[in-house]
Amino acid sequence: MKLAIAKEQLIVGLQAVQNVVSTRTTLPILSNVLLNAGDGMLELTATDLDVTVSCSVEAKVAKPGAVTLPAKRLFGIVRELGALEVQLDVDDKNACALECGASFFRINGMAPEEFPPVPNFKETRAVVLPQEKLRSMLRKTSYAISTDETRFVLNGIFFSVKENKVTMVATDGRRLALVDEEAEGLEGVNLEFIVPTKAVNELIRLLQGTGNIEVRPRENQVAFNLRGEGGVAVVVISKLVEGNYPNYRQVIPTQVKERVPIQREELWQALKRAEIMTSEKSNSVKLAFSKNNLAITANTPDVGEARDSLAINYKGKDMAIAFNPAYLMDPLRALDNDEVFLELIDELSPGVLKINGPFLYVLMPMRMS
């Protein structure tokens, strides 16, 4: 294999894939990145056997071929190089000579045949979405994914595609985030699958503000194909979480007594201030609603107290409810609407946060001391 590539292109490719490279692994090949050169492109691939990321960038290929090289070390070298073009020349013993300006490195690689095979999804039907839309949907739900390993079915985002609508749900049992968006060309498509947390985090990192993404699910895997700027193509392949997602519809309250409009940024800032006066043992903040006023208080016996009040449009009867402030701040941070709506029944029933759009967030209340 012999090629010349712009330093910036090589960095783009390595940055796209290196997050999934495992530093502590019993299989040395998983610490390597697979480089595959041909047809004016260099394809870089890394995997931890659960999530695989490939990125194709433009290169001047003099001799097609493949090699696997230590990912972190290669990235460390390329990042520090001074000149703009990098020459790679791999011999038949998988040793790579890397030249750039006056700098020279010889990196010992491993045979490409040892690298785990990358699945092929060409025959699978694709669901096409704008990248910006998918990124927004993931940001609005991913914070509610469960980290409890014993409930592995909740360790990811539930995707449902049916009737020209894509729905995403995440829950950890104490809260639930749901968003759905219309999508074109999904007539007759009926799909349900759970994408694990690591793949979700990679997508949020890699998705861009322009262009489309193709989602191709199959039996126990899913592939996400996205094109970036400058002809860069990225593919994220992930195993799916096995099991049946719980019936999330039954935890969404069907009745509402009060629907309170609140300025999102003001509420977020007030909760951030109140959270300072909570502790691990006592991490609740009380929201007390009275005529045109919301009082936000944190009272922790061994820490102290915080009080804040917001002017709101509220005409209902006085009521109070307590929430974990971090859980209430998570969706406020992920949304960009100026106004949110808090729907309440009473102090013991879940609260529902909504916006003028296809999003809702259900949060269990905490006991008021």
C-alpha cells in the first residue's frame, strides 16, 4: 500500500473513528485502526466489536492495499506533524513508513486479515432523515437513558418507525423522554429497535448540521450512513440491544389539572442556583405555585437553604411539588425553545414537561419533607 494524503484529511478520518478504539483490550487488534486504500479514497475503520465506525477520505493512492496500525499512536504522530501532506508506504511485513516534510516514522502494524470483518448492509432498506433532525432527536432523549446494567433493555434509545413517523424514547424508570418527527418515504415501513448508549453518543458526536443520514436496521444490528463536508463519508454500525422495550405509553399521564407556561432559560437558571444547596442525601427542589408566582426552594438541613421566585402566568389553586433538580434541568438544557409548559395533576403524580412541538418529558416527583 502506498499513498499521499492531506494531513487534515487524515486527521478528520482518525478523529471520526478513534473514539471506539479500546485502550484496555485483551485483543491487540482492537487497539488498531484498519486502513484500506483504493479508488482515490482511504477508508479508516475501528471497532470494539459492539460499535464499528468507518470513515472514507480522499487520498492519492499509488498502490492499493490495507494494513492495521495502532490508532492512538498514529493519531498522536499525525497531529504533531508540521507539513501539509503525509506519505504512507506499507511493506509486505505490515510495517508502515510515514513521511511528512523532514519527519520520518516507521510504525509496526498487524495484518489486515486479523481485523474483525465489517458487516455489509447494502441489501437492507434505508430510512432517510436529515442529519440535523436526527441529532436534535437524540439530544432531546439521550440524557434519560438508564445506566443500570441489570435493566439492559433500557440501556439505549428505543427507535420506532411507522406511518411516516420516527419516534424515539429513553427512560431510566424515574423519567421518560419522548420525541417524534414526521419523515418522508416510509410508507409500509414498520420497524422497532433499541440502539445502545455508546452508538448514540457516537452519532451525537458525528452528526452534522447539513446532509442526510441513512438508517439501515436488520436482525440484530443497525448501520447509520452519513456524508459530511468535503466528501467525507462515515458509517456507524452497532449491535442492537436485545429484548422488548417496556410499554412506555402507560406511564404518560392522560389527564392534566394545571398547564403552566414558563420561560425555559429562567427556570433552568433558577434550578441551577437551587441545586447548589442540595446534597446527595437530600437532592430535591420544591416548586410552589401561587397566583402568578413560582417559588423554587432547596432546604437541606446539613447544608442550608436557597430560595428563588419567578413571575409566571398562573391562575390555578396553590400547589407544590418536588423534583430532583438535575432531572428537571436535563431536558431544559437539551431544548432550545424559549417557552416550556409544565403539566401537573397533584404533588404525588408525575409532572410532564412539554414544548410547542413533538416532545414530552415525564418526571416522577419526590417526597416533600
